[in-house]
Amino acid sequence: MGFSKDNLKGLLLALLSSGFIGASFIIKKKGLRRAAAASGVRAGYGGYSYLLEPLWWLGLITMVVGEVANFIAYAFAPAVLVTPLGALSIIISAVLAHFILKERLHWLGVLGCVMCISGSVIIVIHAPQEHPITNVLEIWSMATQPAFMLYVGSVIVLVFILIFHFVPRCGQTNVLVFTGICSLMGSLSVMSVKALGTALKLTFEGKNQLIYPETWFFMLVVTTCVITQMNYLNKALDTFNTAVVSPIYYVMFTTLAIIASVIMFKDWDDQSGGAIISEICGFIVVLSGTILLHSTKEFERSSSFRVNAGSYMSVSPSLSARLCSGNGDSLKHGENEESFSEEISLRRQELY
């Protein structure tokens, strides 16, 4: 695909955004660990003590900077170009987690990250050009078309089902629950960010779009979606391994965002069959890389658990029972071979 001056600006902003967001995962998780160690109640279990932790706020500021850059990028380039570049945040967060959080990343996990990047590159290469928009009312017309309204309705129903049915039952053991909520809401936020960013861009160019109520409605949607995403992303990061949360969140979020963009902006209408197939192949490569990374981390955890359980089975019947009946979170902290108790693990993490 050819790169116009606006597309290039959008590309650079998207890359900058991924760098900040990838680092924010690590900073926020360190803040969550310190807050949990100090209060004894983790965010994954409903705790909000992290709001008093300066390190968590630093991570939030870092993420906000990245999101602002991402927001501006959507005003210059199409969503199918900007969104896949979030894969860079996977590499940054996984590498930083390996060295800073001591969350071991196997070489197969590295291969999975490389596959995510490769698939994203394929998607970017074959991404369609954006249709020029001259008025926010044009976007409103796209947003209220029957096909996209059906998509919005489906997303809202799924989010309510996940929050009220699956979160209480398996939110602490299945990474797809929290990340699913984030991704579904994220797909709507991307469309609203695109609309709001375009409206502000046109306003700065001298075509005031703030006089339209549709612009303010898109702003309300963005605010609602971002708050929901932030809340459940905190729960996902606090409950599961960062190197697993990041790529799974990326794949689900990117897939849903591009599907929403294809429905709303009809990005594929002017593309050839070959280009569309290439984009789909890119998604398959990204998905395969994420599955490989996820499987590798689960294998490492289960192996560590079996070794540790065998070594300490005779220490305490109650301890053995806790290990064998763990909800997945205990297995996560089982990576630290010297500690099985969640309380001891959290106190040690405070020293990181």
C-alpha cells in the first residue's frame, strides 16, 4: 500500500504509542504488586488499594501518553493500519517482564511474539486506504447503519454476559474473561476514537465539528469504554502473567477492532480478493503466535508446579491441599520456587 503524508504521521504515532503502552503494562503491574503487598487485597479480587500507589499512577500516565498518541494516529490513518501496530507493545512488555518482573519467557514464547509481529506486518502491507471524511455527520451515518448497530448490540450483550455470569465463576482462572471484556469494549472505543479524532482534526482545520451533538456523543462513548477497559485490564494484569495477557489482549482487541472497522467504514469494499485473503492470513499468523506463546507459558507453569509439589508434598497437608486446589493464580506465583504461600510471595514481590 502507498503511504501518504497523513498515513506516515499515523504510522509514527502508532509506533510511539505502542512503546509507551508496552512499558506501562510493566510499571502498572509493579504498582499492583506493591499495593497488594501493602493491603493484602489484590485488584483481581476487588481491591482498589493500587489507587494509593504512586508507581501505579506512573504506569497509568505512561499508558495515557501512549493512548493519546494512538488517539491522534487514528485521526491521520485508517484503523486497519494503526491497530495492528499494537503488536509492538507485546514485544516490549514481554521483554521487560522477563528482565524486570522475572517472568521467564521461553524461546518458543519469543517465536510466538515474532509471529505476532510478522502477521501484523502482513496486515499493514495489505491494509486498504482510508476513505476521506469531511464531516462528523458522515461518520454518524456509518455508525447508525443496520449492520454496525447489530454489531454494537452483540458487543453490549456479550459484555454483560461476561461481567455478570463468567467473571464470578471463572474470572480468576480463565484469562479470556477479563481480556474479552477489554477487547469487546475496545472495539467500540476505537470506532468512537476514530470519529472523535476526525472531528477534532477537522475542527483544527477550521471546520468546527463541536457544534454537532454527535461529536459529544462519541466523546461519551470513548470515556465509558476506556474506563471499563482500564478496570478489567487491571484485573487481568494482577491475576495472570503479563507475557500472556499482553498478546491475548492484542489479538482479541485487534481482531474485533478491525472487524468493527470493516463493518462501519466498509474498508474491504474497494479491495481485491487477494488483498483480503492476505489480511486474513496475517490474522491467522498473529493468532498462531499468540496460541504458541500462551501454550508455552502454561507448560512452564504446570512443570514448575509439579516439581515444587513433589518436593514439598510432605511439608504440610494443608499446604498440599491449597496447592492442589489452586485457582490458577497460585500456579502463577509458583514460579518463585522458594514460596508457595500467596502472602509470602506478595511480600517478596514488594522488594522487586
